[in-house]
Amino acid sequence: MKSRSLAPVVASGGGTALRLLVATLAVAAAYLTGTAVTDEPARSVTLSSAQSIPAENTLAAPLASGLTVGELPDCSYRVRGAVGSGAVSYEWTLQRYSPAAKAWQDYLSSTGGFDGAARTVDWRVRVPGNPGLYRAVLDVADHRTISEKFQVNC
């Protein structure tokens, strides 16, 4: 009976484990610092004539500025908004306008939060094969909602 060495199996498994560890540490560092793991250059997006939708709740808010939408490759978009300091929780919502219902309908959502100094929060969304009018909404808990409309053509 031939004996087989386990060295190649252990070596390939060790390499995979090391790559996974490095990727996990990079994602954890990005999460803790509030930065993106990859930073693709953003292209500007042609916005509709009414560039933003009025805030529905106008209480004093920790929001420092409105939203910006940048187009990335592969029908992806990066939405950014500045949020003030403190213990902050927020929710992102991507809504699509339905001409049939004449209303905005939720398409995607995500939540986040932080405690500390003011920062810019980032959200990346991908909208392949579903062209139309969209709006990104940033809702900071107990404060105010801001949004930005944009057209998806792919």
C-alpha cells in the first residue's frame, strides 16, 4: 500500500486560512474606522431637476449635510451623507418610484450606527437590470430624514 503525504493538503488549507484571516481583519478594521474596504473612484450621476426631497421630520438633527450619489461600475451606486457626533443609529432605504402606483416603494434597506465624532456614512447599492427613478433615504433615528433622487439606466 502506498503512503500519501498530507503536507500538500495542510499547506493549501493553511494558505486559505491565512487569506481568510487577513480578509476578516481588513473588514473589521474598515468597520471600526468607518471606511470602505475598497475605494473605487465615483463618477457623477445626472440627477433629476428636483435634486432632493424635503425632509419629512424637521426636528434638530445631527445631520451636517445632504446626500450625494455617485455611480460606480456594474450598476452600483455609492450614497454618502454626513452625520453629527454622539450615539447615532441610522437606516438607509433605497426606494423605486412606481408610475403605476404613483408612489415610492421600498427596494432595499440597511441599518448602521456609531458612537463618537461626526463622520460621513457610506452605503453601496447595486441595481442591475431594473432601470427607473430611485431615491436614497437616510433616516437618522429620532432626528430627521433626508433623501436624494437619481436615475438608473442599466
